[in-house]
Amino acid sequence: MPSEEIIVRGIVQGVGFRPFVWRLAQRRGLDGEVSNRGDAVLIVASGAPAVLDAFAAALRTEAPPLARVEAVERRVAPAFAGSGFSIAASAPGTVSVGIVADIATCPACRAEMADPATRRHRYAFTNCTDCGPRFSIVEGLPYDRAATTMRGFAMCAACRAEYANPADRRFHAQPIACPDCGPRLWLEEGGEVVDGDPVGAAALRLCGGKILAIKGIGGFHIACDATSEAAVAELRARKHRPTKPLAVMLRDVAMVQAFCVAGDAEIAALSHPSAPILLLRLRPETALAASVAPGQNRLGVMLPYTPLHHRLMEAVARPLVMTSANRSGEPQIFRDDAARAGLAGIVDGFLTHDRPIARRLDDSVVQFAAGRPQVMRRGRGLAPAPRTLPAGFEEATPVLALGGALKSAICLTTGGKALLSHHLGDLDEPATQDAFEQAIADYTALFDHRPAAIAVDTHPDYPPSRYGAALAEARGLPLIAVQHHHAHIAAVMAERGWPLESGPVIGVALDGLGFGEDGTIWGAEILLCDYRNSRRLARLKPIPLAGGDAANREPWRVLLAHLDAALEPAVVPDAPFAGLPVATLRAMIARGLNAPLASSAGRLFDAMAALLGLAPPRLSFEGEAAMALQAMAETAAEVPSYPFDLAPMGELIEIDPAPMWRAACADLAASVSPGPTARRFHAGVAEAFGRLALSLAAQYGASAIALSGGVCQNALLLEMLVARLEPSGRTLLLPGEVPTNDGGLALGQAAVASARLEDARRGGR
């Protein structure tokens, strides 16, 4: 009989693909074998040509639900000498980016846990081929138990029988475990293990107002009763987190709908195997403590995604705060010794276990904006799923891109694919910088990545830029610097599959701050860009950031600069500046002392929040003012937009907010409520940037408009921009699976660097 070697590439490891192939071959009567290879699944199959054709087709059409088959390669092979079909030991090979993300508990495992007749009844580490830990336990490839943190748990006879049975749903499930041989759970207080059922004991303490650390898939959470104002207030005091919204875990879909507004699409996103935190509209007057999300109309919600979570939520039968276990500004804790040391004084006890976590993975965060899901933080459940780069990048040179200083993530490209890392955090803390450097070593070693170039932001003082420069020098590699907002637009171009040679797009970059090509600070720009180059066509009129970085934390400083630029001093309202050193700030601006000019959309939103009394004098977390402004705008009905002026400034068009400020101050003087004012502001920004983007697209013959930057996380603004742009018929490139904030920056850097390297390889154009 003819024999073939069939190579299947994509997400085909850790998703039950080999047992699927075995069952498929059994049904078709084929002889041969299947094995994992570092970059693929390798099949040798012998049978009639028509049967082999049907078998190869079924590898795509009948693949397991968590698999993603990207290529099936077939070639003639020597005659297979054996009989029957088997699963062979994994073969060595080139490592690729095919590890699956961690998967929420499947219905079959949940049913098994609930059945007293099964040996995994109520077992907190139940998993199978279709669910359980993956990336969080992987330490090497191929994906086999010996290369995971489960290697220290020797399988009992019953688990080994399931593991070895191709007909069993746990066949070659690497994290397979049971109470006899797997990880164990305990509750710890004051260094002592509490007797009895640890989940029941933990539930009693949580319901009694205690605060516990709970070890999950990618790290520890801090949990408390989300319906107890006293418990939430105590958690905030201990963690020094005064106002930043806290995520909440809800027991099931019914509880979600009791507390939040959630349609079919939202429920599907919550119930997806990735199990993200999803931002949902809060229902009024629920039992939730007001201090969970003060001043917000949205709540970050997640469903239980591990067997431990399911057991705990069933026991407490109420919402639990589930926030990352860390001290303010530091990365999430994921090691047991670090938890005991770092959370002392914050938690009253630890619900923990002895399965090691290979790497820190924060929960992913998703929202719906303009009718589409938008990833805001890429972490557990989403990373490290690779992306196929657009047409033209198939032979791209391997690049390591290091992202920005905030919401840090790195990106590796190889073989026409991009692997965007999980969220690493803000690099203004030494502990987070250490985590960033560890992640680079982890990813490059795990995926055997050998970059031919390093890509960084053009800001020379960003920690990733400094690290990248040193790394490039040490390895003798080219260092490619990519302007911040060019990278933002390139990221959404790459995500949406815009081909390398499809010409330029109009890019609307609405962001906080980024180092501009002219050495000034940018943050609200309209660009004409392809992957290789970008040209700034328009900007928001710059204003001085009095006090430099202090203006990012104190919105009143930015408001004063805007109002002084737009109004006569005598008509600048006093109320937003009561008790603040206005004269000192004006003197700094007049002298140009630590007052760099910046065209920042993020600071514009902060300033409007300050005008309306929605921002404190000093922010306690990034985005606090803008989130409050959006929430206020969403309380109002549709209103006319505030006006902005457009003025030529040499080769640039400048968007001047002065008319908007005059109109907003007039409304404030007329005692117009904050809701309509906030909504008119949003509408004005969308109208000004949308109208100009369409005009420039027509002028330069661009068939697509891309939206990106951190301010595009504002769902109301994004919806208004889409409503303004969509009727034009031009292609809209919108952020989705790749964060539009700096968490997606590295993908854009990698795409730009790859395009420039391709030009260099071809000898230029």
C-alpha cells in the first residue's frame, strides 16, 4: 500500500491532536504512526490513495476544537513496515510557536467533579485533553509531561491507564492527575496548615470578611467578599489601591446576568475557553459593594476557570473580588515563597497548592467596542497563541521586538508568524524590569528563537530601548528604532492582515505620549504610513506639560495649559483650580521651565475630566480620569459635538481644541450637567479626527484608515469614530485581538523592522 509522510503545522500540541489522529486512522483502517515534533505533528500513514486523501482532508475539517491547523504537507514516504496505527514517542525538531494557551475547565471535567461516584469527585486539579493548564506549566518543547512542571508528580496506575488509552479523553493529557498522585491543596494561616477541607474552610473565612491569597493558573489572586463594603475597603487599605476598579469572579452565567448587562455575544466571550475578564455594564442597585468599582458604570467580570475556582464559588455562592496578588506597581506574584513574603500584612491566609507555575500570567482583559471584542490585556488564556503575519512577510527575517515602557510585552517573529507575549507590566518598577528581562530569556529559550535584529521604540530612555541597544551591541545585531505611533498603526495593520505591498493607510493614533520624529512629544496624530515608513500629516495642537511627568498624574496642570491657550485669563474658571498652585505653574510655562510641548489625546481627555470635577488633583492609577469621563458621557443622550478648528501649520494640519474649550466653559457657566458636556466632548473629538482622516485619505488615495493608540480603548469614542468613518466605504482597520495600548506595540515594531530588513535584503527599492 502507498505510504505518506504528513506534517501538520499550527496549534496542534496540547490540544489532543495525536489521539484525534489515532482515532481518525483507526476509523479509516490505516497503518502508521503519529508523533509530536518540535514544530509540528508528524504522521506516517499507509493505505489506499483515496483513503489517504480523505484522511488528510479530515485533519483540517474534523480537528479538535482547540486546534488550529495552518498547513498540511504531504509527501511520498517509504513503505511502512509495521501494521496497525500507533502513537509514537515525540521526535526532535525545530521549535516553533505552537504551544496552546491555558484552557478553562471543560464541561466533562466539571460533570466528573460533581459526580460522587468518580475518583475525581471535588478534585481541584481535574483536567483532560480539552482543558487545564498548558503554557503556565510548559518549560520546554516538545510538549510532553517531562517538559512541564508536572514532571514531579508520578502518575498512579489508574492515571497511567487513562494516559495510555487512545480512546480516553485523557490520552496523553500532560497535566493528568487525581487525588492519589496529583497536586494537593491546603489552606495556610500564620504558617500553619488548617485542618479539614481547605475549600470549605476558605469559603467560611471569605464569607466572614477575611482576605485570602488564592493560587491559580498563572499566579496568585487576592480575594475577598465583593458584597462586603468593609472587606473591600480593608483590601484597598492593605494594598494601597484607593480607587482602581477591582475584578470580580461570579459563580455562573445566572449570577453574571443578575449583576451585569450581558447579551449572547458577551456570554459567549465570558464562556470561551480563554475565560478572560470581560468589562460589562453594571446593573443599578445590586448587592455589590460600591467601592469595588467606584465611579464606574462597568465591572470587570470573570467566570471560574479552574476546578478550584468552581469549588470555591459554589461554596461561597456570592461574588468574590479576584485581583492580582502584588504590592502596588509590582508584578503579580506566582511563586509560593514570594507570596508568603510579599503578601504578609495584606492577606489573612493562603489557599495554595504544590503544582509549580512556570511563568507569571495575568488574567486577560477584554471589552466590546463598536460591536466587536477588543483585547485590552493579553495574558492567561490568550498567550502565547501565534499570529500569521500578512502576505509578503512569509520569508521575513527573525526579529525580537521589545515594545514600550508601559503595559510591556515583547514580540518574536519567525517563519512568517509573530508571537506576542503575555502582559509583563509597567517598567517603572525594578521588579517589573526584572520580569521583563526574564521573559525575554524565557521566550527566546522556550521557542529556540534566534533573532537577526532587535526592534525598539525611538525613545532612547525607555528601559526596553536601553536593554535592546545593549543586547544588539552584545550580539552584533542591527538595532531598528521604530517611532511609537508608527508602531501602533503597524500593529493594527498586521493584525488585520494588511499585505506588505498594499500601499499606505491613513493612521489615526490617539494615545498618551510617544517620542516623535522631531524630538517632541506626540500623542494625537494622523499619519500616512505603510510598514516601512510613516509621515505625519496632522496633529492636535500641542500644549505645555507643566512639570513634565507630573502633568501625567495631575490633570489640572494640563487643563490650565489648555484653558490659558484658549481663553483670556479673566474668563478661565476658578473652580477646577481651587487651592492649587496656579501662579507657580503659569510662571513655569511662561519661562519654558520643565514644560515640554505635547500633542496628547490622553492628556486632552484628562483635562476635560478635570474641568468637570471628575478627576482628583492627583490620579491614583493610569486612566482614572478618562474612565470617569467616559462613564459620565455614557449617562447622556446623543448631543451635538463641540467644535474644533483646523489650521495649516506648514506641512501639517493642526487640530485646535480652543473652540471646544470655549463652548465647554460656557456650558459650565450655564450649569449644564456634566453628562451632556462629556458626551459633546467625545463627539467633538470623533468628528474632528474622523472628518480630517477622510479628507486626507481622499487627498492621498489611501483605501484604508487604521485606528490605534491607548485612547482607542475608550469604547464610546471608538464607536463614534467608526460611525463617522464607516459610511465612507473605506476599509477600517480596528484593534481586536492585539491590544491597542502599548501591549500591542511590539507587534508593530516587529512588522516595521521586518519590512525594513526585507528591503535591505533585496538591496533596497
